[in-house]
Amino acid sequence: MLVHLYAQGKTLTILRAPSSPADPATDPQALALGALGWLLQSESRAERLLALTGLTPDALRAGLGDPAVLGAVLDFLAAHEPDLVDAADHLGVAPEVLAHAADRLPR
């Protein structure tokens, strides 16, 4: 991280370069959120996600930052290869990267 120091009178200010955003191809949370966005573009996929995971729309909204909920989304995709392949293609990653992203979520 780049740090710049500037003296202003008697005050010392430290400005840090903003950190770069996480690479969605390697960040499991970004992959899960992207996959969820892809899933929700289709009403039938969304209904199947809720039915098979037991999540409710409210629980899904509330759990967007919860590794267990994001893991459930990724596990749902990994269990149905056609959706896994399509979601991975949409996200620009290999299907196996998406399938194994749940293993890298902090739980």
C-alpha cells in the first residue's frame, strides 16, 4: 500500500492509496453475489433456489453478507451442472472456479 505523508503546520496527515477492489474471479463472496444476481434474472431459477435451499426472499436479502447463505447459493449451482456452466460463463470464470468458491468462504 502506498502511503503519502504531508505536514500541515503541526498536523501530520497520512493519505493512503485506496485499496483495489477484490478480483471477482478470485473472491468467493463476489462470485457468490454475481451468481446470485444471475440466478435471480430468471423467475424459475429463483423459485427453484428458494424451494431447494429453504431460504425465503427476506432471509436471502438479509443474508447477502452471510457466508452460509452465499455458500448455499454456490452449493445450489454446483448441484445443477447446466446452471453452473451458464452462471460461470456469465461471470467469465471456469465452472470449477465457481463450484469450489464455496470452499473458500469463511464459515
